[in-house]
Amino acid sequence: MSGWLDQLVQCCEHTDPDESSGRDLKKACQLVVQGTAVERHRQRTYGRSQSCFSDHLLGTVIRAGLRLNDRSICCEALSSVMEQLPQPETVELIGHFGFKELLNE
């Protein structure tokens, strides 16, 4: 899944985020964040995981959200991280939107 998101980010590299590739990337990010939330709920409720969602994948979503300049996607992905914050993405996220702005999300 991470490779797929990376390909979508590359497609958006030279286009306007509002074009179809940007909309596809945004939808893919939203699907990952939603799937992660469902999986985290399942882990808390049943104590088991068969997850294909990882903190690394959420880091990829954060990078995509930065490309889209979408604070909401970035914050949702960041809040879904369970074990280890994706360091480079977190630093870039704070640098891009500002720590205070992220706290307000």
C-alpha cells in the first residue's frame, strides 16, 4: 500500500493538487486513515491484530498530506500512529503547518 501511495505522490509532483491525481491521492489517504482507525479499534476491543497498517504507512500518508497541503489528513494520520512517530515526516509536518496550528486540529 505504501508503494501505491508513493506512486500517487509522484503523479501529483508536477500537477495541481486539485486535479484528478490529487483527488485520487487524497481519497487513498482517507482510506488508509479510516482503515487504521478501524484496525486500532479492533486491537483495543479484541486484543489481536492482523493489520496491514503500520506507522510507516501513516508516515507515507503524512508526506502525501503535506504534498496536498491538507492539514486534516496529516493530523488524522499523526493521531493514528501507535508505536513510533515517523520522525522525518513529523518534523516536516510541524515545519510546514506549525506546532500551534496542529494542536488546534
